Amino acid sequence: MKLKRLPTMKEKKRYLTFRVHSDSPLSYDDVKGAALNSIINWMGEKGFSHSNVKMIRNLWNSGKQEGWLSCTPKSVDDVKVSLALIHQIGDAKVIIRVLRVSGTIKSGKEKTR
Amino acid sequence: MKLWDYCVRDDSNPKELAGMAEKLGWNGVCILGDKEIVKGRTETELVRGLVIDEKSPEIMKRRVIKERKKFGMIAVEGRDDRMNRVALETPELDILLPGKDGRIDAVMAKLAKENNVRIAFEFGVLLHSTLEERGRIFSQMLKNAQSVKTFKAPFAIVSGALSEFGLRSPSELTAFGKVLGFDESEIKKSMSGHVVEENLKRLAGKWIRPGVEVGE
């Protein structure tokens, strides 16, 4: 059974598009693990649960090394700082750069073009 | 508005660093080091700066005054409270890097405003710290930011990168500044690069005093 929420009780979201700069290409699972770990380290478990952070697997582009992540509007800056605090994934040195923040996936994709 | 990173501590490979800085969206980077800068084919401007790390505040002050006319940016590594205090009393200085445990109190913030010395908040210090240290360092940074905000002292959000992979984009450093409690407009203004531009004019001999320059 699918539980429904009143439309007014729905949480607003922000979608962050990010690009991973590194010497060697990385897999979605590696990036997801590092990102979520860093967010938990920076915001704590309580902050993490309030920020409702989710990585979107379907939108991971392994060629461009670009991914999407959703969170609450209030936690955008903290999530950005957490991603910036990642400097190594496995043996590869990385920079994770947030390209844009959008309210919907559609508008985020339009901004990319 | 141009965006500048005032403090990059890696001078080993300026070409790669400039390439990465361009990818991340910087218009200019100030490299603190001794080597001459050879720029590659990038649009990002590179300016050579100096970071002074002395044990004695008196020697530091003398060096700042001596080196002022040679570099586009002069920074001082704050070792302790006394060093920070003397650095903020030196109007020839551009930027103070308070370091991991650097404390900025009300008196220091007032001095910074009076002498127009920027107090740096280095992202690199957090980046290269252990999890245990990170909380303590960030807590001190929050206290410093509060003093800076209260007395409207000049500040700079910098990457303090030790290599090209230590660089962070303007958007990330802005988020870091916002987490510290600064307004976005203040942060952008602090990254605008007018300090370096003014210093370069002085080095070129065109600058006489604020608002007065030698024309072509």
C-alpha cells in the first residue's frame, strides 16, 4: 500500500548537480559512498536526517562524471561544504564541484544545455 | 565581477594549477611561493605572492615592509596571538593567515579594520585536518568570524590549496563563507580581486594615492 501525504506537508527539495574532477574515472558507488560519508561527518547523523540527502542513481553520467543529489533548501550550503571536503576517493585525488542548484530536475537539465 | 583566490600555497606546477583554476571558474589565483610563475595557455591570471613565516613578530614586520614593493600579495602566517596582533598592526600587509588555532578577538578585529588587513578563513586547513581536529578548528573559525562580522573587519575566504587538487570552486568557498555566517554579497566582494589589482598598479608605478593614478 502506498502511503500518501497531504500536498502541503510535502518537503521542498533542491537538486544539486555536481562534477567529479579526478585523474581516473570513478564509479557511482565510490562517489556515493564518499559523498554520504562526508555529509555524515560534517553534519552529523541528526543533520543528515534533517537534510534528507539522496543520491539519484539514474542520473549518474559516468562519461562526464556528473551526478545529482537532492536535499532540503536549508541544507544546500552544508551539503556543498561536505562535498568540497572530499579530497580523495580510494587512491584517486578528487575535487567535487557543484555545477548548479535547481528546484526541479527538469530546470536543472535545462540550465545544463 | 572577477573572482580571485588569494591564497594558493603550491608553486610547484603553476601551469596545471592555472588549468584547474580555470576549470573551476576562477579569474585569478594568487600563488604564494618563491618560484617565478610561468603561465600556460589559460585565461586565469596568476600573481606571485609571498607568505612570511617568521618566529619573531619584529622580524616579520620588517620583512613585510621590505618586501612590499616586490610582490602582488603579501601574507603572514600567524603562529600565536602576539604574531597575529603585530601582523594586524602592519598596514603594509594584505592578508593574515591565522592558522589552525589562530584567535581573533575584538581588539584584533578593530585593528584589522583600521589597517585594512584581511583576515583569511582557509578552507585548506579544514580539508587537511583529521576528523577530531576539524570540529575544534571550525569552532575557532566561527568565533573569529563573529568578531570579524561585529567590527566589520575585512576578510577573505581562501582555499589555501597545497596542490591543484586542493583548489575549490568559488561556489564552494561561498558556501563555506555562508556556513561561517557571512552574507553572500560580502563574500563575493571579498573575492573580487581589487586588492591584487591595486597592488599590481602600485608595482607598475602608476599608483600615487587612492584615486590618483598616472595616465597613459
